[in-house]
Amino acid sequence: MKTTISHIKADIGSLPGHTTVYQPVVDAVDNYVRSNSNGLISDYRISHIGDDIQITMVHTKGADNPEVHELAWNAFKAGTEVAKKVGLYGAGQDLLKDAFSGNIKGMGPGVAELEITPRKAEPFIVYMMDKTEPGAFNYPIYKMFGDPFNTPGLVIDQNMHMGFKFEVWDIYNGKKVYLSLPEDTYDLLALIGSKGKYVIKRVFTKKEHTKLPDENVAVITTDKLSFIAGEYVGKDDPAGIVRIQSGLPANGEALEPFANSYLVSGWMRGSFNGPMMPVGEKDSKMVRFDGPPKVRALGFVMKDGKLNGPVDLFDDVAFDFARNEALQMANYIRKMGVFEPHRLPDEDMEYTALPRILEKLAPKFEKINEKGAKSEMKIER
Ligand code: F6R
Ligand code: MG
Ligand code: MG
């Protein structure tokens, strides 16, 4: 039977500021889902990274189901009430609409849903990132499903040798394109290297794949909060679901892209490039310059609609190197203050005072006179 994994996340308030979730709020979300899920979902888990609460649900209602979305929406509403009561910072900030209207997409929270035909054993990983954007998944997802130096299964496992199909979204123009790897590798990289504009939305097995014909095997949230609200209301910290094993990337191949740190956009005020750091729950507060951008990976298996797990996969000494590398990169790049490429280019910053500064300085700006400029620069010897 077709089963759907729905992962929905939101920042509904933090302590003290965009840093970490507040346990009573997490509990309120959990309680709401537990008391209202009967007959609707068969299992769920609540988790978090930084200031974002994450709900992973399993059900047979398909993607975009209004009742499932409403359950998550109302759970976040219940959490928001607690957040408001205790005065959490940004209480309810990702709930952009007053009333639920049938689909949680476009209402603030991030959504990733996979409708699948479960295998005998259905292992998968839920990734969650804070202080960055959906394009931060481009590099690791490409490595998992497209790079044989990361995923040797692409070369040596007959069941994945034919490669995978990628669905890429142009998030500015609302368009999508399907690219088939390995044939279209260079086209794919030409797009997704521009991670603020093109994002990997889904990965599919190929039709000719013997085990999983044309199945969706990975999905990433792509909800651009700034586009939804028309103004900045918080970085659209992404999450993703990746199925693993048996003709798909092995668990270790799905974690390997995070064994080294890499640069993403986001961090302080959503306006800086910074290193991605893989962490377990105990290191998932956003403390260094509101970061650094962090990623968690939770490993599950699913059987008959029930979840087992999660395993906190980055909570292990094997990722200490990546964490240290991220710290070194953070120390290095922080020395640049507000200079690019640490600070993002003007058009990509989530906060900018530039328009007002330009307005203020407009009367003082003078036209450059080439000749005059040269004579002023003449150096007396
Ligand atoms: C970035 C983020 C934080 C805030 C920063 C300022 O995604 O959440 O870095 O941007 O803490 O927050 P405000 O403007 O709410 O004071
Ligand atoms: Mg936040
Ligand atoms: Mg966040």
C-alpha cells in the first residue's frame, strides 16, 4: 500500500533569540499531535534543530492531504500559545496566516513529503538544517545520488548503476526541469552550483531501475518564506527526507557528504556565508554568531506504518573532524566582518540597510569626472 512520510517544520518561538526551542513548547506540539492523530496518521516523531520544531508523520492519505497538514498547523498553533504565554522570542513567527486554508504550503512552515511503496524494510533519513536555505541541500544531495567518489554504489552496485533522475526548481521563476544522471551531470551542476536560484526538489529512481520503478527517493523543502510573505520573516531553514539502502545510497553514503564542512548562505541575520556543521541533538543550539549553520540527520526504519528510531546519526566521534573543520572555517571567515564573500552580495541578504543609506547619501553623491579624479590622485614626488 502507498504510504506517505510527511515532514513539516516551523519556528514558532525560541529562547533566548533564534537559538533553541523551548521544551514546554515542543511538548505542547507533541501533545497536540498525539491527542488528535487517531485514524489520521499511523505514527509520528517530534524533533528539533536550533529554533525549529519538526514533525515527521506517517499515513496513507497521500501528499498534500488537508487533514494531515491541518494537524501539523494546529499542533504549531498549540505550541505558539505556550510560546506566547512565556514570552518566547518570535512566538508563532512562521505561522503567517490567521486561519488554516486547506494546505500548509505557502502558510509559513516548511513541508517535505514522500509518497512511496514501502520496501520489506524501509530505512530512511530525515535531515534538518538551521540558519541556511534550501539550496544548502544541493551539494550533499548531488554527492549522494550523483557523485561516484562519494557513493561508490553508483559504480559497483548493479541496482544503482543506471543513476538517478533529479527534479530541479528555479525558485525565482517558479519553473522545474528533470535531469537524468549520469548523462546530464554537467547540466545539473551548471544549475545547482547556483544554489540561491536553483534547488534540488526531488530525486527519483529511473524507469529502467529494476527494483524501484520511478520511485521518489528524496525530497527537500523549498518554501521560500521571504517570497511567501513578501518581506523577510525568518530564514527558510530547510529539511529533507532521503530513502537509503538496497539500490539507493547506503546509510554511510548518505552521511558522507557531511564528513567535510562546506559553505552555505544564511547564518547571522540570514546574510552571511558560513560553514555547515553536522551535529547531534546535544550540539544543536545556535550560539556562535547565531550558528554556525547546522545539520542533523535522524535515521528511521518504517514497517506497517510504524516508525522505529530515530538514531541521532551525527552524534558520533566520526563527525568530530567535520565539526572542527567547521569551527576553523568559522574562525577564518568571521575575521572578514561585513566584507564579501563572508557577507552575502546585496541582493541575497535577508537584512539590509543599504536602500536607506543610499537614500540618505543621494544628495552627497557627485558625478565622477575622469579628468578631475586623475588630477586629484596625482602623487607628488
Ligand atoms: C537568521 C536568524 C538570526 C536572526 C538574528 C536577528 O536566520 O534567525 O540570525 O536574524 O538573531 O534577529 P532579529 O532581527 O529578530 O532581532
Ligand atoms: Mg528563527
Ligand atoms: Mg530556524
